[in-house]
Amino acid sequence: MPATPPQPRRTVAIILLDRIVALATATRRVLTGRDDVSRATWVAAIAALGVLVVTAVAVIGLLRTPEKLTPVTLDAPPSADQVGTQAPETPRAQARPAASSPTASAPPPVASATAVAPTVGASTRPTPSAASPTPAALNADFSIADNALLSYGAAVTITNPGSVSVPQWTLTVTLPRESLRVSGVEGARASRDGAVWTFVPDGSSGQVPGSSSVRVTFRVNGSLAGATPEACTIDGTACTGLTH
């Protein structure tokens, strides 16, 4: 008995086409067998047939071009060794910022010739100035200006030989008796302690400028005979011009 030839394998496209043809034939038979079929029924039947045709064409196109379908790749299952020694989960890679294009470096600022920035951390304390020069010791010269019957006029010239002004000084004149009086003082203020008279600068002649002098004048009253001062000092230094 001869072998039966094998049946050709029917593809999906052929099956869809056979179903569409069968559906169209059945629809035509139903519609032609009835006389009272309305226009709406015809439209619905044609629309359903069109949908089937479009679906069939799409499926056939996909089957004929399988390369357009994106294959889905599945990861191979891990081996037993990998499961036993699973590495700790590493964090996902973070997006790196785009590298900025290098820019031309600006030239260093030019130091100004007239303004210099202070050094950071440098001390801002003012530099102590040099020690002020010491004023020189004053000199005094005593003289009698004029004589009268019961009085005489005296003048003391105080000289500063140095270059630095001397703001204060003390002149003392010791008279031979307490009965003698001093009056008409100019260039100083006078005070008395017995026969000792002390003169200090007043507001107008308080300072003796450098390489200059001031003059103190007064009048001694009482008796002309034996009324010459016994002592005269300026800041403890004896006056010149005093005679006994």
C-alpha cells in the first residue's frame, strides 16, 4: 500500500485567510437569504469584515518580517557557586556631571604702587615712637633793676639752653628778713613761707621755649639797707648775678 504523502503545514497567515473567506461566504449567504435586510445591517457586516482583513494583513506583515520584532533576552540563571558567594549589592552608577570646558585663566592682579594690602595676620599695633628728648636744666640770672628809698626792683631772667620746651619751673628767692614784702609780681605767681618766696609760672608765661627765656619781675619793699636776697634758685639750681 503506497504511503500517504505528508500534508503541507498550514501557516498562521493561511489559516487567517481561510477564516476570513469562510466568514465572508457565510455572511453573504445569510444576507442573500433574507429580503428584509436593512442598510445598517449591510454596513455593520462590511465593517466587521474590514476589521478582520486589516488584522489579517498586520499579522501577516509581522510574520513575514520577524527581524522587526525586538528580541527579548533573558539573563542566564546564576550558578550554585555564584548563589553561595553572592557579592554585596553595589550602588547604581550615578550620572557624572558633564566636564566643563577649560576657560582661560585670568591674569593675576597687578599690585598698585600707591596702595598695598595689609599682610594677613600682621600686627596692626602702632609702632612706638622714639623716646622724647629730655628737657635741659634751666638757668636763672638775678638782677636789681632800680633802687628807691624803701624798696628796689628785682628781675630774674630764666633761660632754656636746650631745644625742648620746659612747661614748668619753680623759682625761689630767700630774703634776709620776714619783714620784707614782695609786690608787683609779673610773669609768675608768688607765694610766701616766712622769708622764702616761691614763684611759679602763670598762664601767660608757663612754658620756656627751647633756646629762649622768660622774665619774672617784682619789687622788694621794707628797707633798702640789707635787703638783698640771701639765696635764689631755679628748680634747685642757684641763680647767677646774686651778690652779698
